[in-house]
Amino acid sequence: MASRRTTRITAKVERDRGVFMISVAAELAAMHPQTLRMYEARGLIEPKRTPKGTRLYSQADVERLRRIQEMTTELGMNLAGVERVLELEHKLDRAQRRLDAMERRSQELQAEIEAREAEIARLEEIRRSVKAEIVRYEAPGTSLIPIRHVRRSRDD
């Protein structure tokens, strides 16, 4: 009798890629498959679909199902409450992403301001050094051009 060899393949799959059929996802989330269908009908979960319409759940979907299970069983929330919590979390995530983007932009602008202030300070230093090098060529009451070179007008 030949010995059977089993090969295990472990691969890192993106969290949002649908890979689990409903029976596997239900088992991973410790729920009945019909519960997953009901949650989908209520809009609590949106599994991916194959071209033939088979539901495919991702790791993120399974984690969401576990959270829903936790809210309903451990916290005693009804599904309307769960929907509201998930909606508010989604809004909070969006607001956090916008805030992060604004903070990055603020840092970029601050760096630009600092660079321009440094450039202005450098130009001001150049202006001061040039001004210090300028020598007065004319003492008060004297002319730089000798009088003999100045043409007199006909009116003089």
C-alpha cells in the first residue's frame, strides 16, 4: 500500500479577497449559514460573488461577522443597534482618513513655509551684506563729477 502524502499550502491572502464559501465562513464565525444570508439581506455584510453568484467571504468579512456576533451575544444589542454601530464606525473611519490626509498636508505646508522663511532669511542676509559693502562716494556738499566737466546750460 502506497503511503499518502499531504501537502499544506499556506499563503498570505489579502484580507478583502473573497476565498471562503458560505459554509466555511459560517463555521469560522461560529454561525449558521442562514444567519450569514440574513445579515447580507440586512446589509450588514457584503460578500464577493463568483460569476455564477456563489458567495465568497474574505477574512475581513469573517472578522466582521465575529464582531456582529460579539455585539449581539455579549453586549445584548439587537441588529438595528449593530447596524448603527457599524455605520458610525464607518463614518469615524472616513473622518479619520480625512484628518490624516489634512495632517499630512499641514506638515507639507509647514515644511514649505519653513523652507521659504529660510530662503527669505538668506536673501535678507545677502541684502544686508551688500548694503554694508556700499561705500558712500559723495560726502555731503560735494559732487562726484568735477565741476569742469559739467556743461553749463545757455541760460547760465
